[in-house]
Amino acid sequence: MNELEGYVTKAQSFRFAIVVARFNEFVTRRLMEGALDTFKKYSVNEDIDVVWVPGAYELGVTAQALGKSGKYHAIVCLGAVVKGDTSHYDAVVNSASSGVLSAGLNSGVPCVFGVLTCDNMDQAINRAGGKAGNKGAESALTAIEMASLFEHHLKA
């Protein structure tokens, strides 16, 4: 049996993009800062591009274009969708999640889904550096591991 996995060490040779939804920027900026802090901790300093998009709905198409550019080892997609009084929440969450998945599948570059899907703003704030940690930081760590897995084991 041969087990393959990525590592979170020696990440300094990897290049990353972070796509951030501007909608709910109070939360998404905190997610981005958590991701940037994590990249810095793992010695990824200057090889990060941050791309702002209007909302979570636009994450997938942007991630796909970045992935197809050939410049990045992994792409982190960050957003915050908070449930409201209408069914718009469901449409945005479903589109964002399938868009990020499709971006990775179509580009061949790992695209990490770091979109908060919360019932209220308190939940979102708690997941963007509050008592539930920072999901942006966790997404960056996932991106490092996936970049390593693809680079060392799954590269064509």
C-alpha cells in the first residue's frame, strides 16, 4: 500500500491566490487576514495575490480563471453568506460551493472553499477570528497541504 499526502512544511516555493468576496467585508477581511497570517507563518511571503470580487457568487469563475493562468499552486476562496429572510441565501451558497468545486476541477488547481455559511452575523464573526477560530487561516493551511500533495505526488 502506498499512501500519499501533502505536507505543510517547505511551502515557500508555492504561489497562492486568495479570492475574497467584498460582500460582508467586515467578516471577509478578517478571513483574509487570517489566511495571510497563516501563509506568513509557513514562510509564504511574497507569492500571494489577493483578488477582491463583489460577492461569494463570483468566487468560482474568478478562481477558475486564476487556476487556468498557471501561476498558482492553490487558490483560497473566502466569503461570508449570512442567512436572511428570503431563499436568496440558499441560491448563493449552492452557487458558491459548486462554483469553487468546478473551478478546481476545470483548472486542475486546488481551490479551497473558505466560505462561511452562517445563520446569523454572530456566527460569522465567531468563525472569522472569534471563539470558533479563523476559517480563513484554516483554509490557507488546507491550500498549503493541497499544493504540496499536487506538487509532490499528483503532478502530471
